[in-house]
Amino acid sequence: MPNISFIARDGIVVPFVATKPRDESSLYINVVDDQSGDVLLRVELRHKTAGISFSHKSSDGWSKKQIHDLAIEKQNKILLSVQKNKFLIDFNGSVFEYDLTRDIVGREIRIFCNFDFISTGSDLSSDQHFARRWPFLLSYETRPWLTSQMSNLPQMISQKAGLSAIIAFDGDEKLLAGIVAKIHDSVDELIIAVYESSSVNVGFFNELQSKYFNVSYQVVQYFYSDNDEDRDRAYFLNGLFEKCKFQNIFFLSPYDDPQKAISCIRENRMRTREDHFAVVEIDHKSDAVSILGFSLRKSTYVVDAEAQHLTLPDDDIAARNMVSVPSTGLSGSVNWSVRLDEKVTAEGSCKKVPAVSLRNVLDSYRPTAGPRIVCMIVSCEINRNKQDAIRQTWLKDLKTANIEYVFVEGNPSIDGSVLLGDRLFVSCPDTYEYLSHKIYRSIEAIRERFNPDYIFKIDDDCVCNVQKLLELDLNRYEYIGTNIIRGKNATYDWHKKSLSNKQLSDILYKAKSDVRWFDGQGGYFLGPKAIDIISKMDLLTFSHMYEDYAVGRALHGKVDMPEFISCHFTSIRDSDIHWEEDYRNTIVSDVHSLERMQAVQQLFDQENQRAAALRNGINVVIS
């Protein structure tokens, strides 16, 4: 059930937008003292009588209701503020004041409500937040192939990571042999593109293949129109895509500097990355974007947009992680680029791309591609069965959302970090007491390898509703999570059951009273400034028995963090679940078994389907 947590202080304003449910049932908002459990304020909204009522509950029972007239809209903007012993509620511009019997400043407050959808800390409606899910709503068209053989391409593309390099052959065998000799070890496959069958010297290509086993040559004809003048260059390139065995592609020219090409491949991880990306050079004078390499998905194809330029479909461009690189001097094997500023349509008119809009619901709202996120799943060697369970459940959605991820394990025998498949090994023991060291080393390694906008930390015993995760507006804070914890000069013994060094169980750890941090079990986000701060700290200064406290302490006073928790980032303990509706606005839930992980994932899937149905099938289109 949606809930918001905040520390009450004079002047604090908690904004949220709530959606009226379709069944027109009465709605309520409960404001609860988290320590005593008392309902400080209950607000009930009644559709049929168009009224709002206020009451509270204490040891003496429920107070008498105060009732006012009020019309309920589809989208309701609500502001809740605190002034000593008063609550002020602004409901769609109508302000109501409610006196309490005690001063609540400094108390931890939670807000519970039964609204169908609710967004907090943002002026956007829940429909607009929902629009951030657009990678899941895209309906990819089938490729416009012209032959039955090419129509089977979606089934032929390998889903495994790897790099296919494409070189256009212009007839200079010596030049081609030179670059093949230097580049072949840096790619998984090297395709020599030949567009005239008469230029094929079979003996030359056989000699190349006898030395370099990952080389192949492909003859792809240009498509000519009736007047024998217009060459369909898109047909040529799409035909080459059919031949690629790996999902990532890099364009080369025989005239390129091999060392620059190798550096570009390595620095951008083109052989190993599994996200939907494009490595581009931008001509700042013309704003043309020249693509050096990109990922190939089942929906990927190019079309002729205008003279001398090929383009990808707009939704394909908008969904990619665009990696801009400085001038490399690499021309590419095929003279093509993608213009992001304007494109000529079939009718001859120009339009801006990529611009994403919503069909039928919010024509004026244009969601944009979100920040680049890397999901850091904290794990260990003995929990690899949990890693497999995640791969079979919510990790599939993570890939659809184009979010890269790693399972983090500790290994003290290595120097620095090692990335093997989707596992990131960092230099530290793989035990609980070194968890803060694992977090520190992992943030450092992810920053260096992935250069993300945000790192999302989550544990391996959790399920994530990825579609709900995308609704988060991360631009406001460098550090955001769920369940804010305050030090309050308290001591903690959370570590006792998990230690490998049992003598440490007798040590109690005291938190600073002014430090606030997010509960590590529910996950948290770190922005670029937060990542830099932690990465540049000394490890021993950062280290603590509790990794989540170590992060909060390191960032204390240095970055902005919310004073209340957006219920768009609600985590919930599996043991606290009472009804399936409790998952409605939940992003993260911990689980006690692998079977439970599958069950919770199914509940998330059902909730996402329900949410989509309630919004009349919002579909994302390009305009």
C-alpha cells in the first residue's frame, strides 16, 4: 500500500498527486506516528457525497469527524504541511487546517493511503510518471525486408554479446590484408563487405581465412530502381546485418588507423556490453551524428532518410544509450550517419527527431530517454543460486529497460576488479563484515568501467519491479532510497547473525545522531556527484560494519537527499505483506526463498498489466 516517510518539522511540505480509482470507492489518507502507531490524522474522501472528512485516533479513541464539501478530480494535487501541532492540507487549491492535541515536530511520520496510483515530490501526474515506462510500451514493427530469407533475421540474430566488425572492400587487397592482420584479435567476427561479385578474388579471401579464422566475406548487392540510378544503400547495409553472428557491430574502413579502432573498441566495451547502445561522433558544426558502432536488436534496421545519409527508426534511436566519443579519426566502412536534428519524411517535409509522445492520453507530454543506470546487485559466491533466480525473473525486464547490471562478488586474491560475464569481482573478502569494502570497491570499479549517471544498489535476495523503477524522477537528488534511518545516538547489532568472525558479534555500533541514511535492504540510488565523493574517499575512512550507514555517513552534508520518501520508491519486507495490493506501488521487495522470488515477480507482472489496462493502453509513438 502506498506510504511516504518523513521527519516532521515546521514548514515541511509533502506534495503528491493521487489518481481517483475507477470504482469510485472512498479514499483515505492515514498520517501515522511511526513510534507510537497513533493515527495522527485520517482524511477520507467520498465521491458520492463530494465531501472530505478529518479525524484522528489516540488512546482515547477516534475524535469526532470534521466534514467539508469537496469535489474529487481524476488527478488530485495534494500538499501536506506541518506546523507544530497542526496539519495543513491543500487539496486541489482548497486549504484545510486540522489541530492536533500534541506537538509532533521531530517525530517520524508515515502516510498511508489507498489511492490507486500516487506520485510524491513531483508535479507530474501518475499518468506522466507512468509514461517513463515507455521502453516496455514500444511496439516494434517488423523489419521491411524485401526477401523471404531476410524476413527470418529476427530469429537468426544471436542474443549473446560479442562484436562483429564490418569492413567495406574497395578492391585494394594489400590495404585490406594489413588492417585485418592488426584488428582480428580485437573482434569476435570480421565481415568483409563486397558489393560487386566481380571484385571477389576467391584465392585472396581463402588465404586470409587460412590465417585469421574469424574472417568471412559477404557479397551483398545494391538494390537498383527501374531507372538504374538510385541505389538503395539501406538494403545493402540491412543485408549485412543478416550476416552478423553477434549483437554488437563496429564499422571499419581499410584506411582507418587500427590502433585507434582497437582503443575505441576496448574503451567502450563493445565486445562485452549487452545494453542497447550507439557509439557516436558528433560534428558540432552540422549536428550530424556519425555512428562508429552499435547494438543490433531484433527491431534494428536502417532506412534511407535523405541523400548520403541512412537513419535508424526514431524509436530505436530514442531507446539507445548514446555514447559520445571525441574525434577518433575513424571514418567508418560505410558512409552513413544518423541526423538527430531533422529528417525528411516520405512526403518531403521535415520533422524533428527523436521526439517521443503518448498516443491518445497525453499528447503534450514528451518523455525523454532516462539517465544511464547500472544496477549493482550485491551478492557472494555462495549465493549464486540466487543470481540464477534473478536471471530467470526480473533481470529480463532490466534488459528490456536497457539498464546494465553486474552481480558483485568479493575476491581478495585479485588486484583491482575483474569483470567476467555479468559478475564483477572486486578485491575484498566475500564476507558480511567486509560488505562496506565490497560496496566501495564496486562503486569505484563501476565508475571506471561503465561511467554511469546513476548506480542502483540492490541485494540478491530482493525482487525489483523494473517498470515501476523507471517511473522515478532521479534528477532532483544525488542520493535516494527508501526507509530513511536516523542515527538518534542509537546502537545497533544487526550484524550478529551474519558474521564469519563470531567474536565481532559482541561489538555494538553507534550511529551519529545527525546522520541520515537509506536502508540498504530496500536499495538506493547514487548520482554522479555521490559516486565521485565515495570513489575519492580513503577506504578506511569510508569503512563501517553497516554498508548503508557507511554510504550515508560519507555523503552527509555533501549532497541533497529527500526529507521524505517518494512512494514511487517503496520497498517492502516480505514478512509485512498482508494483501496482494501491498505490492501496488512497490519497487523492491525482499524474499525468503527462490520460490517466493518467482511468486513476487508474477505479482509484479500482474500489477503492471493492470496498470497498463487502467490507462487505456498508453502506447509510445514517435512524432
